[in-house]
Amino acid sequence: MRDVLPEIMRWWRSGLKFGLATVVSTFSSAPRPPGAAMAVRGDEVVGSVSGGCVEGAVFELAAEIDTPVLQRYGVSDDDAFAVGLTCGGIIDILVEPISIETFPELGEVAASVEAHEPVAVATIVSGPGEVGARRVIWPDRSSGSLGTDRLDEAADDDVRGMLAQGLTGIRRYGGHGERRLDDLSVFVQSFAPPPRMLVFGAIDFAAAVARVGKFLGYHVTVCDARPVFATHKRFPDADEVVVKWPHDYLASVQVDQRTVICVLTHDPKFDVPLLEVALRTDAGYVGAMGSRRTHEDRLVRLREAGVSDPELARLRSPIGLDLGARTPEETAISIAAELIQLRWGGSGHPLTQTAGRIHHEIHHEAP
């Protein structure tokens, strides 16, 4: 819903009613992930739930929706004209009417998203409860109800755990919040602040990495100790440009499992003390640029500085996937490719050389 939020907020604030379709679960090779949304008002459409496969059918349903409904779309072998996914996947889509009356907390949700304040929306999508019943959950408060106090309490605990990790998906309970039952399905859409990408080294490669990092949805910071190089003019795509010794800056900021650290300095006086700090953080990705000779020299220096072998095993150096990249832009793509591979568990091989599912399930927190 994040992508369609600016447009639907315009409708919502104007007191208009519209239909909102949200992907809540997927099976096999579904084209869009849970949380993808499409909003419909009259002839206006924003967003997408399937990349075009079932948009027409969802549009018709959302345009006339009065009561929330969970609709499944998949492949039909019996009817060539049936609406389905050509990729062979299956998606469950919650379609619901939205207005100030049906979703009074939407303004608060939008304000939190804009302010990068964590917030999640939990909605009943199937089971004995009221489909469409909704509860909005922040780290320190909640609003709305899923139906019972016990269910609300169970959801608050679970959703806050998901929100801390930026996870979106289905949680199952009994009709009164029993955790050992799965009669009732609650879709949790987390709006966590964007993950951070910390780029160290104000060089031309850093500008390209900052650009692709921003494109992938990271909050990008470029840091270098040299004020003549670390300027906003040289890094217009970065959210922040910091002039500070890299290791001092890294030690002063919060780092979690969603944080990406890219060390592009390939200068021992910068990258050795920086990597000493980086490899002892919770960062989900620590990569360093340099040739294989530079990498071997760096390992020796880091071991001399007291960095352990388990800590060194976290270092991805030389940084990026082997794409044969040469230019700054190509190198940035190879780094982005490695981040995507780690996030979704891909092999990194050409799809023509692989078999089975194209889209992988993720079973761990990734950058």
C-alpha cells in the first residue's frame, strides 16, 4: 500500500469512497508480493496486484465493492478465458471499501509512514471473525479492534515482533486469539522505516551505489572524512552526506539486520578501523571494495587488529556478484544484485540454467 498511499490519501481526505485491493498471500510464482496494492475509484486506478494478469477482474470487483471479500486468483485449465495468472501462481487478494468511515485511522497511518515511524495494519482476511476488521498497531499504542480483547492482545504482541523486523504476512489464531489454532487468518502489513545503506568513501563508485541504493528503497548515507569530496553536490541521490571519520560515524549510529554497509574506500587507514567496527555490528550485509590482492592484505591487517575468523567470515569482499562489471554504474548493479540475491535466496545463476520456482521464499531476515 505504500506505493499508492499518496493518491489514496487525496481521495480519503476529500471524503471519497474507493476500493482497495491488497495481495495478502501468494503461492508458487505469483508476480507481486504480499502488500502490493491497487486502488480504484471510478475510472481512476493506481497501483498493481499482479503486473497485469488479473488487473481487469480486480478492477471490476474493487469498483463496486461494498463489503470486504477475500478473492483467490490462479490458473484455470478448464476455461481458457478464465481470469488467471499466466505464470502459474496463485494469489489471495483482499478487496475492501475504504473511506473515512470505514478506515478512520488511515490518516494516522499515512502520517507515520511519512515520518518514518513504524506502524502496521492487521486485518482479518478469513475465518470466524469479521472479514475486514482492522487494528492499527504502533510500537507504543494501538487503535481499532479485530473483534475481541484476547485477539487484540495476541495480535499486538505478534505484530510488534513482525514490525521490528519489517515483515509482512499472515498470522493465524483461534477465533478468540488462541495461538495454537488456525481458524482465523490476520494479514499484517508492516510499514517499517526504510532500511539503511551506509556507503563509506566519497568516490565516483559511491555516487553510483547511492543512486541504485535509493532506487531499491534504502535510506542512503554517504560518509567520508574529506570535506572536499563529501558534498551534497557530488551525491545528490544520497539522503545524507556526512563528513566524519568512517569508523567514528559508524560507531555513533544505530545498525540492525536490515542495514547494508558498503566500504568503498579501499584505503587501509580508512577501511581497516571501519571494518573492525562494521563486522561487530548486527548489519545484514558488510561488503568492501578492492582487488583480490587488496582483500588478502586487508584480511591480514584485520586479523592483526584482533578481528576473529567468524567475524571475517561475514565480510563480502570483493564486493558484489561476478558480472564482469567495470564502470561505477556496472559495479553498483553488481552490488545491488548481491543484495537482492541475499534477500530472496537466489542462486545468482542465469535463470536458463536453473529449474523449479523462480521466486524463492525467504525464511530469515535479510538486508
